[in-house]
Amino acid sequence: MEKALKKYGFVFTIPTFAAFFIGFIMPFIQGLYLSFCQFTTVDNAKWNGLDNYIRVFQDESFLSAFGFTVSFAVVSVVSINMLAFGLALLLTREIKGTNFFRTVFFMPNLIGGIVLGYIWQILINCVLSLVEQPLLKLNSTAGYWGLIILMCWQQVGYMMIIYIAGLQNIPEDVLEAARVDGANSIQTLIKVKLPMVMSSITVCVFLTLTNSFKLFDQNLALTAGEPAHSTEMLALNIYQTFYARAGAQWKGLGQAKAVIFCIVVIAISMLQLNATRKKEVQS
Amino acid sequence: MKRKVLSLMLAAAMTATLFAGCGSKDAGNNGTAGTEAAGTEVAGGEEKGSVYYLNFKPEQDEAWQNLAKAYTEETGVEVTVVTAASGSYETTLMGEMGKSGAPTLFQVNGPVGLANWKDYCYDLSGSDIYSQLTSESFALKEGNTVYGIAYVIESYGLITNKTLLEKAGYSVDDIKSFADLKKVAEDITARSAELGFSAFSSAGMDSSSDWRFKTHLANLPIYFEYQADGIGTTDAIKGTYLDNYRQIWDLYINNSTCAGADLAAKTGDDSRNEFLAGKAVFFQNGSWEYGNLVGDGKFTDDDLTMIPIYVGAGDEANQGLCTGTENFWCVNKEADEADIKATLDFINWCVTSDKGTNAMANDMGFVIPFKAAVESPNLFVKVDNALTAEGKTPVSWNFPTMPSEEWKNGVGTALTAYAANPTDDNWAVVVSAFVDGWAAEAALAK
């Protein structure tokens, strides 16, 4: 039986592999190919060499979108994880109504990004109008912080659940040993709890980092890149290049941007996974 | 051994379901491939072809579906009309054109939009529909090649609530120039607390409304510059009439229902609702708004009219409404010979037959630039006809020559900033976005 499985096992992977190939690998290869072409529709492409890639680096809007994305990602990753971990600590203390609070904090995650973006746009514009500041459309600082607040509000609950699971997995005897040794609550947190939830941290940082880089819906709905592309993130910049521009020369450029974007996101998340995994410990 | 065969068969079955899944999905998406075949069968040997129209205007979807059905009943030729969701025409078109069974009939919005699709446009110069046009200026031509044919003519201007205007002590006859408009608007603003309404509905700069100013209003300085220079398009706009643009924009933002700083977030609906609620006398928009303004619980034809947008340039005594088009039909060159023929027959039928012209005028509310056109019941269209009959010159639509969407967005952002804080410095930003932005974008489009 085992022998037969070894011999014919691959047959059972065919359906999944075929789906993966058709739905992922093929489009990816085609996308890669198109990034070297000038085209309007995908089956009518003309080879264009490295032209698109050269133009990507001459495109100021792409570079500024890259800068904006990085500064957004740094702040949002730190703030989302700090807030989520703080909430998780609070909500593992067996206070009354813990389950209710967990549900409430998780809920924003169930609303779609576009809807959230428009709701927060109205909220933020009302506040800005009250304090007599320029509205979102003219205010890139408000746009930046608006995006951060929006993403924190949406993602903190989700990350909190992961941290709670991590905190609850810490064996009671380890904590008890720390207590017996005379560790105070801060020492317990830093020396015991944090190293023990490192695997949760890996997951959460990975999710928030990639989410921040790939952010699109919220960006489109909240600011749409206004004013003058200053709050435009990478994904939105690619979308705008591809669809808001008329002429075949833009499609290949958008495609080349998308390929670079993909490589950057993969590279950054790999680096991060490596870095945080090294810190993980076994109990 | 038996087991091996069984497992192999199972695996094969799984793979088969997978591919069957893909297959059926394909068939679903390419509904036209099926209808094409059906169309040919009905013809019984004779190639009839079929039509697949990717419609741009969601408001007219139902009317198009009915007209397509009527055509199929009359001729047996299958007509599929698919309407792209508002704001996603280019994306939908790009997706559909890549498939087998691509649209045979689609539309572009003028020379700039044509840049994307030129390679797919069938030359319409020898077609019947081309000969039906009332004026050659309604064709999208380059040299002798006709890439597109305008199928609807629209007008825009200042939609005016005559009842309110009378309440303020004026009539539309009092407004014959920018100076008159300014006098009336400022007088209404001065007395707005007592009157209970403002001169202009909010000039919202949300994306649902900003095209009224960054595109339609911007057409006026471009039009007067083109007229003065005797040109029809340019790579470098000079901005000769930008002071006039500023005048009219100042008038809009200073005599509005809300403060200039709030315009950044005002939507098209806000503006229309203010007008419908009788909070403003003037509302800059076009003939396509007719259905939204006139009807049960709204205005009647007697309440409204449309006046030209005066900016204090050119011959104001003879200025008409802004009349033109940005909707051009194009036929897909890549389609089958028979389908191209069927499509040409269909569009020709739409603009020549009784059924077609009636549907376009009454059901869709269109004015079509073809010889057999039926008069539309649309009030604003009638106003335009009356003004033209009086000898006024319509202002042509030059915004299809704007170099790109990006240019419009740049002007829009600058206008919004100026509305929030109308200083000379902020106007300089508008001028720069208008003039320098034009040159930069025109260079990029090359």
C-alpha cells in the first residue's frame, strides 16, 4: 500500500497543482512577460525590452508612492502591533465581559475596506471642518494619519485575537516559576511572556507588514491619492498608471511597476520572517 | 492492481471536474460566443453575424436592452447589450476586448480616448451611418479615416430655476452677459438671508462632481483661446482666458450655498439636492440631468431653463449653450467579417428606422446628430435648439482635446485649494496646472 502511494501519490496532487498552475503560475508568467511589452489587450502585445523598467525609475510618482508606502508601513506596523498586544494583555486578565470586548474589538475587521474608507472620510472631514483645517482632499498630513488611524482601527482586533491565542498558550508553570523567583509583572512580561509569544509576533508582523504594503481599498476610498498624488500608495499608483492613463505605452509601465512591487513585497516579508523567526523560542 | 486502476480513475475524474469547471466558466463569460453560433444557425446557412454592444451609459441600459430585443425580433440578428458599471468602462472594455467574442461595438470619448483603441477601430468612412451624419464634425477623423461616429449630442450651461429668479426680482432676460450674471448673483447673495436661497448650488469638488469644473467649465477658456487662435487642438495651451476662468470660479464659490473650504467634500448629489430643494437659483450641469430634475415631486418644464455660461469673453450677445459630444461609436476591426456587417447594419438601423430613432429620442432622451432624428422631449435640448435658431453660436466641446485625465485632476486639485483659500498665490497654482500641466501631459501622451 505504502509503495503504491509513493508510486502514484503524485497523481493526487495533479488537480491542486493544475489549479495552482492555471490560476497562479500562468498569470504570473504572463504578467512578467507583459511587463516587457507594449500592449492594450493582453493577447496583442509587442516586445519592448527593458524600456518599461527604465521608465519606472524615471517616474517620480512611483518613487514618491514608494516613500509614502514605506513611511506608512513603518508607523502602522508598530502602532497596530503595540495596540493589539496591549489589548491582548488586558483581555487575558479575566476581567468581566472579556468575551464581549474581544468581539467588539474584532468587529471592524468584518467590514470591507471601501466602505470603511468612505465612512472614515466623512468622519475625518467633519472633524477637520470643525477645527477649520483643510479637508482631506487638500491635506496630505490628515490623509496620512487618517490612513493610519483607519488601519489601526480595522486591524488591531484581528491581531489581538492572534496575540490572545499566543498568551493563552504560555504554560502556567513557566509563569509560576517566574513568580516564585520573584519576578515582578514587568520582568515577567519582558523576560517570559514576550519570548513565549514570539511566534505570534512573527505572524502578526508578517500580516501587518504585507497588508500595509499592499493596501489599496482603504487608500482609494479615503484619499484616492489626493492632493496631487501625495497620499498615493504603491498599489493605487499601479492601478492609476494602468487604468487612468490613455495609450498603450502606459499599460506596460503599469505592469512593470506591478512586477517590481511584487518582488519588493516578497523580499521585505522574507527578510522580516527570517529576522523574527530567529528570535522564536521553545518552551 | 484493481486498486491502482481505481485510484487512477479517481484522479482522472477529479482532474476532469476541474477542467469541466474551467470550461463552463468560460462559456458563461463568453456568452456572445454562444449567441454568435445561435445567430448563425437561425440564418440557416446564410452568415448573419451578431452584435455585441458594450454600452457606456448606465442610465440608458434598459432602453438599449429593449431596442436590442426589438431589432432581434425584426431581423433575427442577435444583439447583446452589456452595460459597464459607472466609471469602469475602460476597465471593462480592456477585459472584454482580450476575450474571444469581444464587443463588436464600443465607444471612445474623443481623440484622447481613441489613443487606446485606434488599432481596434474599423474605418467607418464608407459606411451607411457615416453618410447619415448631419455634419462631418460629428465624426472622429484622422485624415480620411473615420474611427468613430458621435451618436448623441449634449448641451450644458447654467440650469436656472426661473421661479426663484423671479422671486429675487429678475428674469432670465436680464442675464445676457457675465456682468449681468455677476450683478444678479451678488444681489441674491446680499439678500440671501431674506430670500432663503443662494445664487449657485455648491460647486462640489468630490470626484462625483468635480468634472463639472475641471472639465466642463475649463472648456470655456480653452474654447475662446482656440477661437482666437483659429485652432482645434494644441500641445501647448497659452491660458489667454484664464482670468475669465477665475472670474466665473470666484462667482461660483463666493455666491454659493456653502463656504469655499467645504467644497472639497461636496458631492454631485449634494449640489443637485440643493437645487431640487430650491436652495439655489443656478446649477451648472447638462441636458443629461433632465430626468433627475423634472418629474413627480420635482420640477416641471415651466420652472426651469438653461442659460449659457458667460465668462466675459468673446461675443457674449451671441453665445449659446456648450453643445457637443464625447460619445463616439467605434466598430471592432478584429471582429468577424459577418459580425462587423451586422454591427454596421444595427447602428444604421438605430439612427434611421422609426423604431430606432424614436427609442433614442424618447426612451433615452438623446439628441442624435443624424438626418432622420426625432425631436427629443428634453427641455434643455429644446432650449439649445431655440437658442441656435435665434442665431446664437453654440460653444463647442473642446475637452476631448485635453491631454489626459491626469491634467484634469491637476487642475481640479488646484481649483479645490483655491476655493478653500482664494489668494493670488493659489490662483497661480491653477494657472501652472493649466498651462504647464498641459504641456507636460501633452509631451507624455506622445
